[in-house]
Amino acid sequence: MVAPRSDLGRGTEEKPTRDPKPEAPTAPAPREGRWQDWLPLGVAIILMPLLAYLTTTFVLVPRMQKALRPSQAVAVDPVRSPRTEVAGKAEKDVLVPGDTKQSATLNKLLVNVAGTMGSRYLLASLTLIGDAPDFSARVGQHEPQLRDMASGILNTKTIADLEKPGARNLIRGELLAGFNTILGKSVIQEIYFTDFAIQ
């Protein structure tokens, strides 16, 4: 008996072969903790405190001691004048007892701070120092002009200008130049802020 064709074809067919599963990448085996891996950390732990100690001992402390040393005593040279040189300052900058410097005050200068639309204001009081014989009289005679000059200068300052580091020194320089244009060259030598409040 002859087998049907359909059965003949089946026996001779090749079965398709499947591709084996691709192997998943394997993680590298964890390395055992070696001392070489910890060496940089150990060196840092040992060296950082040592460097901090050496920097403090040999750099910072000597600088602080040098800065905090009391200035040399004022010595009076009777031949030259009662003014003398102290700790590298020029003669004219040193105040010695018996010096003829005079002071005058401008109290309670109240101005609006620029850029705040009148919501913030600055209150300042100034002490002016000069060595002219008629210094107090000159300041008293020109007080309205001096107050106007100071108000004009202070009124141009914004909050950012007033909060900058060194803002008082910049304002002091502007006031000194403005006041000396009113009173005469170098009449006012120093200006001190006795009050300086922003509200």
C-alpha cells in the first residue's frame, strides 16, 4: 500500500532549529576590598588636619598678631612741632593733644532714598573736622548751603548704593569734595557719620 502524499512529505521535512537564547551580559564579579582602593581617602584624612594646623600656626596666627599689635606711642619732638609721625602716617593725619582741630556738626539730614518713590528714607548726622581758626564760624555761616549740598548728594543714592561695601567712604569723599567747594579748599579735612540709618 502506498502512503498518501501528505504523509510522505511530512516525514522528510526538516524541523526548523531555534536560535539559542542570547546570553544576558553578566555583571563583573565584585572586586574584593583592596587597601589600594582606600589609600587616597586615608591620605586625605591624615594630611588635611596636618595642613590646617600648619597653615594656622605659621601663616594665620602670625598675621593676626601683627595686625593686633598696639601702635607705637606718640612721641613729641619739641624742635619740629607737636605733630609727629606715628606708625607710618603722615604728620598732618595724626592728632596730638594740643592740636588746633575744631569740629562742627550737621544734625539730622533727612532725605528720601532714590528709587523708592518716597517710601524709604535716610537719616544722617555728620561731624566735620577742620583746623582753620574760624572753622566753626565758617560752617555756621554756610550751614544752609552745606545742608543743601549734603541733601543733594544723599538724595541720589539708591538702596543698592547705600548697602554696597564701602558705601560710607564713597559718600564721605563726595561730601568732602562738595563741602570744600563751598567753604574753600581743604577747610574740611575729615567727615564722620555720627548717625546713618535707612528706614
